[in-house]
Amino acid sequence: MTMNRRTLTLALALCALGLNAAAPLARAQSDALTAIRAARKVRIGMDVAVAPYAFKDEKLKLTGSDAEVAQLLARDLGVELEIVPLTSANRVPFLVTQKVDLVISTLAITPERQKVIDFSVAYSAGFNGIVGPKGVSLQGPGDLVGKKVAVTRGTTYDAQVTAKAPKGTEIVRFDDEATTMTALVSGQVDIVAQSFALTPLLQKRVPGKDFETKFVLEEVLFGIGVRKGNEPLRDWTDAWVRTNLKNGRLNDVFQRFHSQGLPAKLIAQGG
């Protein structure tokens, strides 16, 4: 049956209306930077139990190097900051499913993650390795045989230990850093794979035990996670990191919480 002119005109009008209604949503998804500025708020995902990067102080105020980086970024963007607490394992899922706009949470830049999300240039860094009591002698991965090693699920520590530990190593995975640390200090595991920056905090938490770094698994660079397809936000974030590496603000933040500066190769990204 042939469609008459009036019906055709109505159909075309409804189609156009539908396309026009979908356009703002499509633009919001593809240009997160514009959406953030319109909402006057940026949602930043962060594991808030990874001292000294992010943790609660004695007044239960969120602090740490990642927390301060997030505060600086939101201020320069001219919007309110909303920290969305998450765990190490769900940093990428929260970003991909649009629960957060950015992730600033010791997120190592890896080829596997780059297939799923985008990153800014590195803004922070850390050394990952094996930490345990002084009485435990460990020189390298071969000495992990027969040991219970705690790791936080979904982290680069998990990936490194899984790849390097020989058969006979018992890897015990936990869902967040706080639970992993509790497992170590309570004696549930022998040693832990973690950032060396956490070792002094372990000492304070359990003064009776003498924890030390055993050996390095890797040096990692941390980037700000951005959802793929959000090029304007990624480019703004990338430029922001480079500017604040060059002017020294990011190095000052890192120095204050880690008692050392950022690696020279990272600072060089600022130009």
C-alpha cells in the first residue's frame, strides 16, 4: 500500500524529532568535558584506603597525594569535586559504566588497560614489590615458594606476582587494600605485594613488627583514567598534567606525602 503525502510528512517529522531528542544524549556521552562543566561537578573515582595516596586522617578527612591532585584538578576545571569511593578492582569498571568521569587512584598505565580506557600522561609513580617482616629472607621471586603472598585483586601487584611467582607460591587475593593490609598484620599471610610507599604506614600500624621492603617487582607510572571516546576531556586532562608537572605543583604534592620527589623521567613530560 502506498503511503500518502500526509502520512509520509508525519513520519518524517516524528523521525526528526526522535533524532533531535537523542542528539543531546549523544553529545553528552561523547563530550564529557562539556557535560562536566554544565553540571558544575566532576566525579572522580578513588580508592580511599591506599595511604599515602588516599586515606582518612585522624579527623576522618580525606587526604593523600591522589586526594590533593583531585582537588587541584577540580579547582582548575572550575567545578565542584565529588570523590566516588571504589576499590582497586572496580576502578576501570566504574569508569567504563559511567559511574565516574575520571579515575585518580594509583591506576598504572598498562597495555591491557589501554585497550579499554584512555590515560593522561603519568602524573604520579610508585615502586611495587614484596614487603614482609625482617625475619623472612627473600631475595627474589624464587624465594616465594611455600609462602602465602597477599595481593589486592585487579592491581598490577596481582598481575606481577601471578606472572613471576613460581609454582608452590600461594597467592591470596583480597578485594581492597585495607583488607590486604589487615591480612598481613594479623598473620593470615606471610608477606604482601604492594607499593613500597605503604611500608612506613605498616610500621606505624604494628610497632611490634619490623616490616621492610624485600625486592622490587616493578616501577610503575600512574595516569588519570579517562573513558574512551571522550577526547576533549582526555586532551584537557593531559594538558593539565603537563602544565602542573612543568610548574612543579604535582612534584610538590608528591614530595609532601612520599618524602621524595617524582622520578625525573616523569617530570620531563612537562616539557
